[in-house]
Amino acid sequence: MEVIDIRTPYKIIYFKTRIKVVDLLAPYRRGGKIGLFGVGLGKTILTMELIDNVAKPQGGVSAFGGVGECTHEGNDLYMEMEEYGVINEQNIEESKVALVYGSEVSDLLGRMPSAIGYQPTLCTEMDDLTDLAPATAFVHLDATIVLSRGLTAKDIYPATDPLDSTSTMLQPWIVDEEHYETT
């Protein structure tokens, strides 16, 4: 869907992911930056579903940049994408991901990384949205999907938290009035 922003001279375009909860709660801006938050709650599956629903049918390529607390998370994602055929090193033209990269959050913050992942001084999991890394990232994103451990425990997938997930596209002049009022 294309929407012309009367306050600016460019078009604002959001697209359907064909994942109902994402399209309703946090519609994605074409070319925008999207954040998926939640430890061990299905970010990889949601990412690959997005690539499968959006990039493959339209013949496009997804540019993906991952920043994790542990560098092994980026490696795990790369290996899973390769296993499921999203990345094909033998025939790069068949790949649906243009870029995968990772970095330790502690490196970005100028701190010493932990050899086993999360900093040993932390007493809780790194899914705290007020933690410096995710809180800093939020301001640069067009949409955020926050995955909820409580919803995962109830076998609701994707475990999208309706109160913490949001999008800059949720404006009555971008999505239709009914969509806006529903959310």
C-alpha cells in the first residue's frame, strides 16, 4: 500500500508481511529498520518467516544486520539460514539475504565481552527492554516486535507482545482508520 504524506514530499510505503499479528500491531515500513527483541523466543523463526513471505514471492533480497549480546547468536543465525536454504553459498544468486553481520553489544558499548556470552555481573536475562543496548536501539527503529515469554509459555506464536510492540506506521493517515482504531 502506498500513502502520500501531505506534510512531506515523499511517499510512505508499508508492506504486508502476511503474518497477521505483525501486520496489525507493527506494520513494517518499506526500507525501514525493524527490531526483534526477546531471548530464546523465536526471533530466528520469525526472521526466516519474514524472508520467506516477503523476499521470496517478490523475488527480492533481504538485508539483515544482527547485533547480539553473544557473537555466537549471529553465527547460529547464519548457520540456520544456510541450513534452510535462505543463504546458499554454492549459488549466491539463490540467496535471499544480502548481508548478515553480528557484533557483541559489549564491544559496541566499549566494555569487555564475556567469554560465554552475557556479562557475569548481570543477575537477570538480557530481555530487559530498559537495558542500555535495546533501549538505545529503539530510537532508531521504524518498528519493534517484542516477543513475550508469557505468550510462549501459552504456546502462542509468534509470541508478539501487543503492548510493547509498535511501529511508526501506526498512524491513521498511513494505515486505514479501522486498522488504527483496532490497535
